[in-house]
Amino acid sequence: MRFPGILCILSVLTGTALLPAATALADAIDGDWCFGARHLVIDGPEIMTPGGKRMKGDYDRHGFRYVTPAGDQSAGQPVNIQLQDDDHMILQQGKAKPQLWKRCRAPTS
């Protein structure tokens, strides 16, 4: 005896259960980011740091890494940025406490 409906449901349930959990479901880390009065911009492998320096870093769609350049606060410290969702990312500089950054939004009228 065949139960095509049950087999179809089981295959769907099994398939979704085996999908890996994603760290970031957002499209990409590129864009303008804010943390209080601090601001940075990621555009592919290029970044404008919170100190205003333009440089290249280690980019992937959901993460960015660089070493804080001379002249910026905490120069020489590694920075690791990880996208959390469309509007949030975690930035950790050296061993400092991780910071939750948000996408900058233009004021609406």
C-alpha cells in the first residue's frame, strides 16, 4: 500500500530539519553603519573606518575584518565585524566588549 501524501510530507520535514542554521540571513554587510555618534561604511573590500580612514580589509558578504589604522582610536587592534541580520552587525575590536551596530537611517520628514 502506498501513502504518497505522507511520504511527501516526511521528505519535506526531513529536508528542512537537515538545513544548516545560518548565522546571517541578510543579503550583505555592505552599507552605512552607526553606533551612537560613530559611523563606518563598508563597500565590498573597502571600508571607511569610524576614524574616517579609507582602507581595504578582508571582506565576505556577511563579515569584514581589518586592523585599525594609525591615527584611529586603538590603532593596531584587529577588528572583526559579523552581520547579524539586515539591520544589525556585531563589531569587536581586539578584546573589547562586542558592540551592536545598526544600519544608519536618513531622518524621515
